[in-house]
Amino acid sequence: MHHPTMTAMAYDEGLADRIRELLEAEPGLTEKKMFGGLAFLVGGHLAISASGQGGALVRVDPAESARIVDTSSAEVAIMRGRPMTGWLRVADADLGTKRQLTKWVQLGVAYARSLPPKG
């Protein structure tokens, strides 16, 4: 049996800490390891995740997804070979400043807040 502390974390813990800092005042915030990353959920809905593939995975309104991809450097996330509308992948290079990261965190939180709370 392998010991969990010996496993190298796939996601960027520094990025996770920065996301956590921006979200700490959000009511109903929870964290959950999923998709090989660390996901931040608001009201039970995933808002943004420090991705196991690097960068961030951001959940946005599917109706806004194409427009956001067209006007930013984000790409539609591909999971198991299928594009996932409403899930965007943002590269580390586009999360370098607090302003850049805040924009994506706010987009993810706004969409999570628009959904009926789970639980």
C-alpha cells in the first residue's frame, strides 16, 4: 500500500492557494479532489479547479462558453476525448496575475451561484 504523502501532487498547490485566498469569503465554499485536481465548489457546484493537467478548469455558463473562448485565451476542456461545453481550460500563463486569476474565479463563482444549491 502506498503512502499518500509520497505521491507527487499533480495540480499546482500554489495556484490552489491563490484560488482559495480569493474565495475564502464565499459562503458555502467546499474543496474536493476531483479530475486529478483540487476543485472549489460553491453551493455544491464546481466553480473552478486547480487542474491536474496544469492551469485551471473553470466552469462557465454553457451559453457564454463560445463567446468567452473567442475573446480570451481559454479553451474548451476536453474530457475523455469530448469537448465539454461550459468547462474551460485556462493555462498557467493566463493566471499569472491576481487580476487574471480573479477574472476566472469570478466567472466560475457567478455560474455556480446561478445554479440551485445542492444538498
